[in-house]
Amino acid sequence: MRKSSKGTVPADTSRRDPDRAPTHPGAILREDVLPTTGKTKVEIASLLGISRQTLYDILSEKQAVTPAIAVRLGKLFGNGPDIWLGLQQARDLWEAQRTIDVSAIPTLDAA
């Protein structure tokens, strides 16, 4: 993690081990962001306008960060929604590339 003017952002992922799943945004919230706020999870959920269960599910990596949640997180922490969606997108794509069998799909040549 590195600190920018817009908050904590993930370090350059170009050197990340491709066999290791990208970090879920909930883990970053749980480990790096929330502890610095001095607020409880209940307070954070209230500030975000989401249920405690939704926040707990994100923090335990059971639920993805949706665009609606990303907008709320970005506003609350001052770093915008793009970072949260980017983290989730990286995680989702990594999982899809490992679970979806595309072997029967041909690759077409561009005309």
C-alpha cells in the first residue's frame, strides 16, 4: 500500500504473483482503511447508508463492492469510486479467468 493525496491506494500490481488472487476490496477496508478512522463498523455502515450486514459481508469478502457501494466508499474516504471498482474488477476478472472454461470457444481473426 502507498499513500496518495486521495487516500490509501494499492501498490503497483504489475509485479503481483499471477497465481495469487488480487486483494478483495473488503480486505483493504478491513485491514488498512477502517482501523485509521477511529469509527466502529456500525458507525461506518451508518455513514455509508448501508446495512451492517452488507458492510460485514464486504469486509469478510462474501460480497463484492458494487458500483453503488463504490460511490459511497469513494465519497466517505475521499478517494473516489474508481479505486474501489478497480480492486473489485481485478478480483472478479482473476476469478473468472480461472473458473470459466473457454476451450470450446474459437478465436476469430479480425477481417
